[in-house]
Amino acid sequence: MSWNIEGAKRITNDIHIPGRAIVNDPNSEAGFVRNSAIDSSNLSVGSSYIGERGFMGMSISRLDNLYGIPTPEGARIDMGQTRYGLAGDLDNPLKGFQQLKMRFSYNDYKHNELEQSGEIATRFKNDEIDGRAELLHSPIAKWQGVMGIQLQNRKFSAKGEEAFVPPSLSQSVGLFMLEKRDWQRWQFEVGGRIEHTTHNPQATLLQNRDFNLYSVSTGGAWKFMDGYQMDLTATRGQRAPSTVVLYASGIHVATSTYDQGNQTLRKETSNNFDIALQKTEGIITGKVNIFYNNNNDYIFPKFLDNNGDGLADRVNDEGVLDTNGFFLVQDYAQTRAKFYGLESEAIVTLLPDMLNLRLFTDIVYGKLKDNGNIPRLTPQRFGFDLDYKKNAWIANFNLTRVTRQDRVAALETETSGYTLMNVEMGYHMKLAKSMNYRLFLQGRNLLDEEMRVHTSFLKNFAPLPGRAIVAGVRGVF
């Protein structure tokens, strides 16, 4: 029998920043992001019985969060989540099968949106059951693989003056299979999945929706010479629209938006192609991956300009069009889209088993059918890491440059780039067989840069924290 206990407590004040929180507002307070304080705690307990042919375990975890939404409206979220889990593996369960894996979880989630006065404006509740079973079969004609089933049942409700999504019941069931085979310097892989998903809103004038989905994939890895490998992958997949994009109608406080769903949205179908080149041996190793995604019926939040002023529409607390309103209007739309880009990294061994240099970059482009940019695209990043390890000591130095994002969608604002510098030192202590501690000292955003995340809905109200020094201890037992 084995046991595991983990817990954490975090309390912060409003975060410090080098400039002003609100973009282009000289009257906003400098030096702080108001209403960004966090009070968070979590605890999890798990136990497993381990036998000769497998194990059976269960766990329970609790997470509580009280945090602010750093917008002028000043709302807060009081969230609680309890998760129950059951898992087990069994070797040689049936003739012709090597292993059975089962996972089951129940998630009880609640959160209240609080007004500045502390009164509850809206109550959200989500009860979700997930189950998954996998059977790993014995090799058949040198093919090794797994087949399985996945089930999900989600009951969602929102009650209050700012409930923007109706209560709904969503269910899905999926069957999948994945097969692999090695042949000389090649490894081949094929897979498939079929799924049925339903959304049943508990409100009049709203349509029940159901979707039949499938996904297929194939790929190969070719070790064309020692220490080098090329990977090719092709996937055709489908995804059902979520309850939010189908049925939302109203103010979404957490993102400071006014969401307008579309009941007629169709399922998305994407065709993905990846090619990667790896170097896996030697003083210098690394990987370059190029990808292309052609998406039919891509679902995205579209900005509107109903008053023709050239700016994205905003509304006030009452949902009325107001150029000074806090809430950005989003209308969920659908069209053909494509994504393409690359990811790469190189690792240089400066001192064997002691000091490594990692260089990295990634960039993605996204275009809609009319050649416009896809909203909230991640900007290009590049930089390097220095990792040091000797005996009980570890250290890391990171410098990352995030470029300005000027490849924006219609009515979307650009976001300035920034340079992030972090350092960390740590010392490991082993006090007993199952007790480990780590002392650490971190320096975050040492250049004290103003950093705004282009993909965030709150980028114009809440930049990332400024310079900070953090010291602490982590324990595992």
C-alpha cells in the first residue's frame, strides 16, 4: 500500500508593475494592478494498493481560490473544486491482451462571481464525470496497439443577473484505436477515433445539438542515419462546438467580454501536416518542426463595429453599446482558416552532465478565408536557457524575447513586445528515503519590463508582474 499527500497555500497582494495598468490611460494608477490579489489553497490525498498483476488507487483533491478580475469593474471570483479519482491497471486481463487500464473521475466545481460590494452576482456550477478504459493487445503481425472507450457527462448551470450561458447537459462517448509497428529504420503509426457528442440546453427557444465526429491519423519516423530522425504526421480531425460558443448571450465577467453565441455553428474539420527533423546524439542536439493546418468551418470570436467608428464595439453593465464600456463584444463566427509555422530548439552541451545551453524559437501564422488574420495569435518568441547541475546544486538563467504582435485581426489592437529575464538557484536535500526538500531563490522579470500577453482578453487592463525576488522551500514526502 502506498500513500501520497500534497498541499499548497498561496496568498498575494495586488501585483506590482513597472508602468500603468490600463493601456493609454494616463489617469490610471501606476505601479499596481488593482484587484489582482490571490488567496489559494489546495490539498490532495491518494492511496494505491499494488499487487503482482497491477494496482488500484483512489484520490481526492480540494482546490479553493479567491481572486480578483483586474478590470475597472472590480469583480472577484470565489471558486471551489473537489475532484474524486479512481484508477487501476491489470496485467494480462484476457487472452490476447497484455494490460487493462481504467480511469474514472468526478469533478464538483462551483464558483461565485462577486461584485465590489461582496454580494454574489452569479453562481456557476459544473458537475462532470469522465471515464476511460484502454486495452493493450498482444502483437498481431508485428503491430502493437491499444483500443479503448471514453465517456463524459457534464451538467452545467449558471444562476444570477450576469449568467451568460443557460443550464445545459452535455454528453459524449468515443471509441479509439492506435497501432504502431517497427520496420528496419522506420516506425509507423496509425490511429482513429469516432465520437458522438450532444448538447442539451435547459432553456426555451434553444436548439438541442448533436454531432457525429471522427478523426484519423497516420505517421512515420525514419532514422535515416545514426543520431538523426525525420518525423512525418498527417491528421484529419473533427471537433464539436462547445456550449459557450453555441448558447452564450451576455456579459462574461472573467474575460471582460460580451459573448454572443450562434446555435447554427457546425463542427470543425481540420487537416494537419507536420514534418520534423531531429538530431538526437552528439554535443549538439535539437529539433525543427514545421506544421500546416487547414481548418474547415473554424470557430472564432469575431469583433464587431456596428456604429461604424472604426473601433471594436463595447457595451456597459446593462449590455448597451457604449464606446467607454468595459465589455468587448464578441460574436462567434465560422469560416475556413489555416495555420502554419515552426518550432525549433538546439541544445549545446558546454560541460558534460553539468552545463547546457538551449536555444529556441517558435512562430505561428493564422489566416481566415478572406486573408484576414486570426484573432489573438501568439507572437513570435526566441531566446535561450542556461542550465547548470552539480551534485545537489541547480541553477537556471533564461532570457526570452517576445516580439511585438502587429499581425492582428480586424478591429484588434496590437501588443508591444518585451524581454523577460529570469534566474533561479536551488539546493536539494534528502532527509529520508521518502522525504526530499529543495531550497530555492528566484529572480523574475529582472529587467522590470511591462509585459502584456496578446492572447489574453485582459491584456489592456492587467500586464504581467514586474520585478520580483522569491525565496522558498518545497518538500515532497
